[in-house]
Amino acid sequence: MKKVTLLVVGAVFCTSVITSGSTVFASEINEDLTKNYEINWDDAWDDVDVLDESTNFGSSSDPNSFGTRAYGDLATGNTSLSSTSTLVKSTGTTKGKILSTVTSATTSLRNVSQGYTASGSKKTAVGKFTATSELSLTRAKTKYVYTGLTIHTATNTGILYDSRTLKSGTY
């Protein structure tokens, strides 16, 4: 009986070490894909009139399995605008829905009336944490239309999904 117990405990220990190792390896791949993802802002700003201010995207299903896939179950993304008397700020957030997800958010802000665009830095998060990218522009004394565009990514099982959200306002 002791030999069987030791054998079972040993098998569980080996399995957990192997599983942990592959999880760490998968996590590193997900992080590398997310960090190395480059945004072409010229392309990103095309067809923005069809975008919403929030999105659910990505699939946590294994692409090699035959199971049901639910697109939108990997991450959520959102773009919001706010202003003070001197600044207009775009905030983009991406929140993972499962622990093995690596997410990123990168926001851009455009003064539509004057044609000026600036891009913020990419922020990343792991698991169910939120990646938040913020960018502010000086607010003009005259009211102008400002548009915030955020590129969201979510990487799981070595597959990177991306999505865009947009919010416009007059400030």
C-alpha cells in the first residue's frame, strides 16, 4: 500500500512540475507576442467610424481542439475620454478574463479639427488584471472634436488577438 501511495504522489508531483513548466513556457510566449506586437497607426485609424467604445474579443479555446469556441471570452477592451480645463485625456483599458491571458492597451488621441494625433505607450497586464494606457493633449480654448482610439491585444496559448475601440467627444 505504501508503494502505491508513493507512486501516486510521485506521479502527481511530476505531472504538476511538467504542467507548471509548460504553463511558464506558454506564459513567456504570450508575453513575448504581446510585447513584440507593433501597431501601424495609419492602418489603425482607417475605418474608425464603425468602431464601438467597448469590445469583447479573443477566444480561450484551444485552436487544435474540436470543442465549442466562444469568441469574446478572452478579454474586454474600452476607450474613454475625459477633460479638465487644460487637457483632454484618452484612456484605453484591456482586461483579461482568464488567468493565462496576457493583455495590452495602447491609446492614441486625435484632435480631429486640427488634424493633430499623438500615441501613448503600450501597457501590459497578465491574467485578470487590467492594462491601462493614457494620453493627454492640451485642450484648445475653442471647442474641437477629439477622438481616442485604443488598440487592444490579448494573447493566450500562443495566439494573439487584437481589437480596436473608439470614443469621440467635443471639448
